[in-house]
Amino acid sequence: MRRNKAKWPILLSLILVMSMLLTACSSKGGSTSTSGSGGNDQLADNQVLNIADSSDIPSLNWTQISDSTSSTYLQYVTSGLMRLNDKLEPQPDMAASMPEISKDKKTYTFKLRKDAKWSDGSPVTANDFVYAWRKMVDPKTASPYSFIFASANIKNAAKIENKKDPLFGKIDQLGVKALNDHTLQVTLDKPTPYFLSMLANAYFMPQKQSFVEKQGDKLGQEPQNLLYNGPFKLTKWDHGSGWTLEKNNDYWDAKHVYLKQVNVHVIKDNSTAVNMYNSGKLDATGLSSDFIDQFKNKKDQFHTFKDAGVFFLYLNQKRQPALKNVNVRKAINMSIDRNQMVNVLLKDGSVAANYIVPKEFAKGPDGKDFRSAAPNGYNGYNPKEAQKLWEKGKKELGIKSLKLELMSQDTSTSAKINEYIANQIEKNLPGVKVTVNKQPWGNYLKLLNSGKYDLGNSGWIPDYDDPMTYLDLWTTNNQQNNMGFSDPKFDKLIEEADNLGADPQKRWDKMHEAEKLLLEKDQAIAPLFQEGTAHAIRPYVKGLNYPNFGMRVDFLHAKILKH
Amino acid sequence: MGRYLLQRFGYMLVTFFVIVALTFLTMQLLPGTPYRNQQKLSPEQIEIMNHKYGLDKPVAVQFVDYVGNMLKGDLGLSFQYDGRPVTEILKEKLPVSGTLGTEALIFGAIVGVFLGILAGLKHNTFWDYGASILAILGISIPSFIFAGLLQYWIAVKLGWLPVGYWDGPQNHILPALSLSMSVIATVARFMRTEMIEVMGSDYITTAKAKGINNTSIIVKHSIRNAVIPVITILGPLAVNIITGSLVIEQIFAIPGIGEQFVTSIVTNDYPMIMGTTIMYSAMLILIIFIVDILYGIIDPRIRLAGGEA
């Protein structure tokens, strides 16, 4: 079950493979975002935004999607109970107010907005949620994201999806109930502090049963195959080329939506997108590292955002006995200069990381960022110390040299980074030889999952706003922990934290303790960097944001100034 | 001619079936699953999904099912597009790639033939050298370099044409031009060689001796003969264009089939891999078939040989 906590963490490496596909991510509320509403800035008459996405929308059928473009745009055209604001805090959307939460923090009662309407004029009711959620967990639907309901700890979700459980497939046992047309009650298996923030997610959107059934397989494949209750409607969709959103005037908060129209162009090649930006066809574009130098001095246009994706090296103790030695693991970790890596190789706002839970990602009950307890993480670059540890490790193991295989994807960025890492280790640890094994995506995954590597470059992106999504990966039996790492103390801390949902501060402290143990004492993995993304945005566009969690791009409250 | 056609057509079908079978079988060797988020799916979830998509059946059964559906015109549902029919996706994207490829081929062939004639007739002059240099550049520089240069100078710097996208006729010019460079070069080179050879052959000397005027010799006798080998290379050139368009479509953000082909392999989108392969091989086989026929029409000796065999 633990593995199901993994939420949507997708292997970050996927990002590399589909280079720009996931890069549109960023900071919360953005210190560098375009939020500066310069006093008496006048709105342009034509509130139309033109942006690019490196990926097409595969589908808008909420049970079938599994990529960030689909889920982002489904969140624009459909509204769930909650929506994240620009600080990534959950705010009532289809819910009329924050829910009533029972004393044991396991029952949430939501009052729905009475004025909320689907685009066919019918009201959005509690039954629309019950139907959509049951459909998601139904094994017959075979949704690639059904497990997210178990991750949210919604009552019986895990059992309904488990073949061996007597509740398998019994979707009416899911902990969601319509008390009346406008009251929805959700029951959880245990208190879950991040539950409300998950409800903004596309997989928790309501759907109208009669409409969905009428559409059948066509659901979400064309604009007319969807009902809308969100801030925008999808009015045009040229598969492969792009799509157009238009403001939904019936949306309850329409007065805070300024954009009348958003045109999204599918452009897979970043240099093409940059050329289109330069020729005035686009108001904003992502920038790959090749274009950073070209834009970095245009202060009014250049913005970087921190993403929540964290890259690291798996240290495989199962295949490479030398990596069972903690001194060797530490030596490898300390031999890599991450600042060089992010400043010279990547240049896109990525930051060196000696931690696994990213910066500016999750705020604790005290309102502080998780990272503020240890901003720089643990065991950073220190070549001298690394050499000492390596000498010590060699003696303990009785070896003179060490050959390591570093598993890498065959994309240029990935290869570049891994060649650099190999070079750093060899340079700082005499006697270590690192060969980089470059593999295409499918094979890379296969070799990684079957443990056929010594060092494996990989990464993780979260889908719920909580450090646990990064921490429980390293428990003894987790599917992602294929490198033979096991520390009973760590397992215990994670389990304790997991059951402390009713006491958020204590839970938070346990998670801090767990991360420290994992990286400072155990050095289970070698963290590398927290991903960043760079964007060029025209100065007249205000409020365009690239959140590090939830959506690829946030233009909900964006506006175009006179220019 | 009838028998020749029938024979060619038979080969065509056999080739096609072999390609389908081989692709289907080798595709099974691709590591991984077609599920985008496979990394976090548990083995039980993968099992449930495999069952839904029929991927838990033996390969032989899957193959027979597939061929059966294919003959009915059903190429399955794409995984990348979360369940859209492959035929629908191909229907959308194929005309785009087809238009672009045809434009590039026709434009390239015409310009190439013209340059080749010029070079051949003005053998060892400035024109010849100019055309030869152009041909060498066109062959040795890959089309995506041209694409990048044209995009930057013509579209971004001068702003004469759109940077990319597929809205109207003006969007066709730069990508078609980039794709046609290698066609121009190859055709020009062939045409030049043929022209020089034909112009030096006995029957041209005879024609000249008979006092036929120069224009008539060039148009009626030289060009018609010289153009035959050019037609034979149009087949391979069309193949070049198809492979070249994989990159060109990406550079100009054109929603064609090229990019789909690569992505489908990377993502294990089995029905899409099959769909694009079938499309490509059908196109290539058809092109070769057409070239064969054209060859027969232009050079009657081939048709006769085929007929008498």
C-alpha cells in the first residue's frame, strides 16, 4: 500500500525524455513571476493570450488522462471542490465554503454552490462527484490514476482496487456520499493533512453521468464531447496544432477572470517556439538552456521558476557490493560539484540540491517551508572530505579501485549531465572508473526497475503538496526503492509520520527527522539538483505564472496590459 | 503491360504483409509498457490495464486479431492519445505530411531538372559550375540546417513569412523549400550527367547531321531520354522526403505524421507504431509501384520485357 502513496510522482527523467513536455513548472506565487500589477496599468481592449505548449492534449476524458497537459487544461474547463490559489493553497471552487471537518479529521462535509452550472444549463450536484469518483476507482475503468484515491486515503479506495480484497470492484463502498443535491460527504481511512489540496486535481473533478454515458468512447475527444463548469470553455481543438479556450461567463468567479481567449499552440521544438515569440506570434515561451544567454539580459522578459522536480542518483547496493559501504556512498555524493552543473550545464534556473524534498514546495503547520529547517540539505560537495571517506571505504572493503556503471537516458541533456557526474567522481576519487550507459527511455526504465545499474540518474515530481511524496519512496519495500536500501529506523519514522495525520506538527517533525536520517547518516541516494524552468514573457502580460505543482501554466487571473 | 502490372502488384502485397508481420513481432521486443505513468503503477494495476487492452493475450492471438481488424479498416486505439482511434489520427495528420511532401517533391524535381539541363547544355561553363556547387551543397547539407537558416533569416529577421505552424499557404513555403533542397540537388546532378551523355550520343550526332534544329534536338530527343533516370530516382527521393519531414515538421511545428512515428516508438504506443508503419510502408510501396509503371510508360523496352517474360 505504501507504494500507492506515490501519488503522481512521475519519474522526473520523463521530463528529460520529453524535454519541454513538463518544463512548464515553477515557483509559488512567484517571486519572479509577472504578478507586479503596476498601479494604474490599463487593460488592453483585446484580452487574448497566445502561448505554446510542447505537448498536445491527448484526451480530456478524466479517467483516461495521465499527463500534465491534459490535467492542466481539464482543470481550466472543469472545476472541482477546491482550486489552488497562487500560493498553492486550496480555496473553495464548486464548494461554497471550506468544508466542515469532523473531530477525528476523517469526515469532510462540503456544501456545494447552488448557482454552479454545467454548460448545458443543468446544476452541478453532489451526485456528479459521487459518480465521477466511483468511476475513477472502478477496476473496470482501468484508469491509470485510480490509485490517487488510495493516496488520498479516501475510505475503501485501496480495497476497491485490490484484487485480493473482498471489496474489490465494489465502488458503492467508496467513502463518498451525496447527503442531498448540494451536500457531499467524504470519509477518509485516516486523517490526511494534504487531502484538500488534492481535490483541485483533475482526477477529482465532477462529471455528469447522463452526459458521460451518452458520449461513450467519444468523451473528451472534441470540444462538443465535454461539459464545462470551469472558468474557461474549450471552443476549438485542432489535434496536433493547438486549442482555444474562451472565458466561461457562467463561472461563479468570472469577474476575476480577465482573459477572454487563450490560444495554445503545440510547438514541440523549443527553437521554433522562441522564433515564434520573437516574431510576435506568442506572448510567452519556455526557454531551454540553449536560449538562456540570449534572454537573460532582457530583464523585463526573462523569468525563472523553481520546479518541484528533484533529480538524484540511485546508489544500487543490490548489484554493487561496494555501495553497501556508507563511506563509499558518502564519498560519491561529496565528489560532485552541483553548482557547476546547474550554472554551467543547465543554466535554466535549476538549483543545486543536497536534499530530496524541494524548496518552496510544501509549507508546514507553522507556515514555514519544509526546507527552512535545513535550507542547504545534507552532506554537500566537499572533495577533500570525499577523498578521506573514499580512502576509509577502500580500507574497510579491502579494494584498490572501483568500476561503476552510471545509467543514463540517451537524450542530450541527460547525457551531458551524466558525463559531467562521471567526470567529477573520477576526478575527485582516484581509482574510481565510471562508465555512462546511455539508453533510450523504455530500456532505461526497464534496466532501472530491474536494478541493472550501479548509479542511476533519476528524478521525481510530486502530485500532492506534501513532503511524504518524496520520502516514502525509500522505505524498504517501496516499488521505487529498487536499489536494496533498507533502514528499519527510517521505515519506522515514515510509518509514524503517516499515522500522525491528526497531529500535523508532530508529523512534520518526523518527516524532517526522516529526511535527515536518509541523507545525512544513511546517504541512501545522492541528490543532484532541483529543476528550474526559464520563460520569456512579454512585459505587457501580468499574472502569468508557472506553478511548481498542480498546473503546467497558470493564467487564471492573468491580464494583458495596453501596449 | 497487364501482366507486368499484376506481377508488380503481387510483389507489393507480399512486401506489405511481410512488413506488417515483422513490425508486429519486433514491436513485442520493446521494453516497457504503453502506459505513460508506468513507473508508479503497481504490477496489479498493470495487469488490470493489460487485460483491458488485450495485451495479456498471446502474441499470435494479438497478431491475428490485429490483422483481422486491419482488414476491416480498424487500426486500434492510440495509447498516447488516451483512446482516440489511430485511423482518425492518421486521417488528420496524413494529408498535412502528404501535401508538404508532394509540394517539396514537385518543386524540387522541376527546379532540379531545369538546373540539370542548364548545367548539361552549358557544360564546363560558369552555369555548369554554379549548378554543380549548388548540387553539392544541397546533397551534403541536411534539410534541417536549411530549415533553421530559412526560419531565422526569412521569418524572424525579415518577417516575410511565418515562423511555423500550418494555417495557410504561406506556411507551406519555408518547410517545402527546406525539404526540396536535396531533391533539387540530386535531380540536378542526375539530369546534368544524363544530358551530357545523351548530347554526346550517336543519335544526337545523326540528328544534327540531318539538319534538325537545335531546339528540337534538345526538347524532343535529349530531354526526353535524359529524364528517364530522373524518374527512377524520384522513388528514393520521396523516401528521403518522408524521413526528412520527421525533423522538418518538428522545426516548423507542423502537425504531420512524421513526429508521431518517433513518439509512438518511444512511448510504446503499439497501435500507433503499427498504424504509422503501415501508412509509411504503404506509401513507399505505392511510390515504387508508380515509378515502376512510369518507367514502363516512358521506356517501352521495360514494358515489353515485362510482358514477354
